Amino acid sequence: MSTAVASSDLNALTFEQLSAEAHNLRARLNRFRLALGRYFVEKQPLIDLMTICAVAQEPLLLVGPPGTAKSDLVLKFKDAVGLKGGEYFEYMLTRFTEPGEVMGPVDVAQLREGRYLRRSNGKLPTAKLVFLDEIFKSNSAILNALLTVVNERKFYQDGQPVPVEMKILFAATNEIPEHTDLAALKDRFCLKAACRSVSDTHFLPLIDAGLASQSWNDLGQKPWAEGHASLDDFLKANRYLAMQFARTDGPNGDERDRHRYFPEALLLELQRVLRTLVREDGVFISDRKVVKLYRLLRTHAWVLHGGAVEREDLRMLSYLGETRDEVDLLEEKVPRLLGIAG
């Protein structure tokens, strides 16, 4: 695994340096996702999705009833990345949650001097990986703060914007509410994935895996923390892809990322499927989401097979549902629209 480097050093890495390391980066990320999948029953697609979103630095919403391993997926992901202490922040939100519980309490000493500052150490603003459980149960004050954090990666100290350290955001919910005041926050989560019970179809493997997991917890062991990839690997991959997205080539400088890595036929197929989902099922797909989806599809293709986007990568459109009914519907409908196995 690569050794940790300062963020300033990461930001100084050139495209040529990252290109030379890209093959090894992909290898580490793929070992990471496949190794972590061994500790769960039928959760590999979700772990793959978590890995893709972590590389793209796009938030992911896990949707499912209690007891379907949503929290366990995030906790083991955190351990496998090697994050410790204040680098990780998790919180279960309710309508009674105060902003100070998430963003940090107001510094009373500073308040006496007329400055409104939060003591953010150990809270969301200073964490690299954040997990917010029952995110849609939060009140308007929390929702407003989260919108700024998710969309702009900042929070306010004494009226001044301050960057947050967050690189990866996972959230979970038992259900997706349809209240209009939550529409803006829901739209920030381009992908929403169902986390389903497996007891009906994988009864015995579930028992074996559950007992092993509980035993490791009781013994204070974390065998899934195998060191296959670090947070730096995710950050380097993100920077490498961001530089690719920004490159223009060709004699007139008009050859863009889509010319190199997204075949025109598949772009048309992407557009066709999105139009079908909007027209036939009323799925809300904002302009912002279209751009985020492109980046996620490219990231998926690069991580899993290292090349241009392929038809199988478009399966990610299955996670565009905005309601629980749409989440269930799209899992079946998208593969059918694409003509690939479900």
C-alpha cells in the first residue's frame, strides 16, 4: 500500500506522474473492493459502488430496512481504508439533532468576544469520511448545513466559508421520503442503492458470515483491514481522472474526454435510456445529475476495466431512482432497456 502523503503533495502531482502510477492505483483499488466483498454475503455490487463513489468523491445513499448491513458496510469500508480517530465521523440524525452535534458546538469563549465559531475538531468538518444515518430525518437547520457541505464542501465560521476535509460521504435511510423540502438534498445523491435482506436466498452463508463478524467484533479483530488501498490511493485516482476530464486534444483543441473514452453509440444509448426513464416512469434527472452521472460512468469504467465506457458500465443507471418504488423498478428495468443480463 502507498504511504500517506500530505494533501499539498497530492495537489502537486502532475498528470504524467499520475499516469505512470495509474495501473498500480487501479490494481490496489480492485484488490480493495474484492477483498472487502469476502466479508459480506451478496454485497459485492454495493461495495463496488461505494468504491466508485469514493474515487469520484460523489455521495452515495444506501436505502434499506434495519439489519441489512448498511452501517456495517460503511464501518468495514472505513477500517479497510485505514482511517482512524477524527478522520471518520458518523452520526444518526433525528428531527431533534442540533447543528452543533454534527458541525461542532459553538465556542463559548469566542462568542463572548463577539465571534460565532464552532469547535469542529472531531466533527463532520474535520473528517475525511462521513457517514450520516437516517439523513432525511434531520431538521431544516441540519438540512441547510448539509446542502452547503455536500454541494460546496464548506461550512461557515463567523460568516466566512471554511473548506471541510470530507472526501467521502455515505448516507443511509430506511425509506426515501417524498417531501418537497427534501428534494434538493436528495438530488445531491446522484446514486441511491438498495441494501436488501439476503436471508431468503443465502440463509446458511448469512449465518456463517454473521457469526464470524460478531466473533471478530468481540475479540477486537478487524481482518478486513488488510491494507490493500489507502485514502491516498482514492485521492490520487480522483485527481488523475479529474485531469483526464479536463484535457482537450486534437489539432484544434476540440477533442474532449467523451471523444476518447465514451463511444458515441453509447452516449446515444445513455441519452435514450435517460429519456425513457423520464418519459415512462417520471424519474427526475436534473442537468447536474447528468454531469455527475458521466463522471461516475467514466470512473466505473476506469476502475473496473481500465478503458473506455462499455455497455455493461451503463448498468449504473439502475441507481438513479428518486423514490423507493423507483429504486426497485430501475434495478429490473435498466438492464432490460440495455439488453444485458439482470
